Amino acid sequence: MIFFGSRASRIKDGQINNVTCPNCENQTSMTYSIFGKYAHIYWIPAFPIGRENVVECNSCKRTFKLNELSEPIKQKFNREKEDAKTPIWYFSGIGIIAFLIALISYNSMQSDKENAIYIKEPAIGDVYSIKGSAFGYYSTMKVTEVTQDSVFTIISDYEVGKKSGVNEVDKSEYYTDQIEHLSKEQLISMYESETIYDIDRD
């Protein structure tokens, strides 16, 4: 379950001086507070969603929303609020998401670079994640011997329906005794066609 919602925090307090209160009609000052509102996911601020302003007469203690005040008071308030900046931490969630996307993209590019090297230079113990030709199953194939032109492998007897679960079938007791012989050209062709889509090398 994803927990999300909105919250607010006070970002500025101040005084508006020499104004006439619409309620008590005294020449007085007013205290204002500016609250920033933000959306959150799992209580981590994601992005700002607006502001709320509260103004209180220092004489009669009546509170007002901005649209309840006279134009002169609004103008003074608008000058006061110009330096009320939205806190950077309101964007924490966006920053975290952007960082994770960048990290995933970087790791994916690094993995692709390594795979491109490993497929051309196979080594004993390499484990290939493979996609079956039918029914969308996934399994693993392990390199047992490498010669100048050939690669010898054994294939796991078990299959899974999702790429994310393929590590579950990479267990020594699951591999068949039947050895598959492949030329290095065949191996590269399987990689280029994405039949082999990942390579794990210890």
C-alpha cells in the first residue's frame, strides 16, 4: 500500500503595520503567517502544491483569509510575501526519484558494457540468463568449458515466468548433465537476438 497525502509547514511570519482592521476598525498592525503545502509519499515531501495565508488583527485577534481583507492590506501583504521562498526540501521526493532513475540508468549502461565484453570473451563459470523461444519462459545456462572456437554449457532444468525471478533457477543442483556445444559465433548471435539477455560473472 502506498501512503500519500498532503501536509503544510510554516515558511514565514511577519507584521503588517499601519492598517485598518476590517472587523474592529482600529488603526493597528496585523500578524501574518504563510504556510506552504506539499504532497508527500510515505511522508517524504514530493512537490509543493500551493500556499495558505493567515492574517490576524493584533487588536481584536480576528483572523482573516487574504480575500477578506481590503486592497491596501493586500498590497502590503503582497510586498511582504515576495521573499517567502518555497523550501528546497519540498522537492525531496522529486530529487530522490531523479537520483534513483539516474542510478538505474547508469547501472544498466554499465551492465550492458560488461555484457558486451563478456559475450566476446566467455569464461568458465559465466551464467547466461536466457529467454526461451516459446511461452515466455526464462532460465539460465552456465559455461563449463571454453576452447579457442567453442563454448560448452549446461542448462538449468527449471524455468520461471519472469525475468526478475531467473536467479532462483541458478542453483548447482538444478543444472542438467547434458552439455550443449556452441560456437562463439552462435553465442554472440544469441546475445544479439536477446536470447541471452544478461551475463553474471563472479
